Amino acid sequence: MIGDNYYTDNLMENSLNITEQLNERSTCSFQLKTDFYCLIEKGMTVALYEANELGVITKLHFAGVVNDSKYKDYYNQNVRIQSISCSDMHY
């Protein structure tokens, strides 16, 4: 979930990287495959959940905010690939 939107099947395969640090900020990065109307921006809230086969949320993997977001549009496929980096709320 980013902002108020769920991106259930948009996470690109093998793109998720979470680095947890004790007494420091944890970070994560990933890529999303979206349409052209979706734009992820710095400061948006992020929550990465795991759900079971029924769609019931079973585990929270990461929560924080977007630090940086870059995108590339593929017009011939009507797709935007967004590379997103985040940090948790630890200060």
C-alpha cells in the first residue's frame, strides 16, 4: 500500500530489498509496474504486507515513507516502471 492505494499485483519480481537496522533507520527498495496515471512521490506513506491466498493480511514487512521515486515510461506497452526507495519512521 502506498498512500491510500493498494498495488497488489504490481510488485516486479525479485525487486524487493529490505534492510533492517537496529537503532537506525531501516530501508527498502522495490519496483512497481503501473499505468501512466500512477505517480509515486517523495513523502508518501508505504506499508508492505503479506497476504494469504484469501487476501487476508497476515504480516507487515515494512512501514515508512518514500524517499525517492524514479520512473520510466514504456509507451509501446502502456506501462510505467517506478523504482522506489523508502525508509522507516525511526529517527
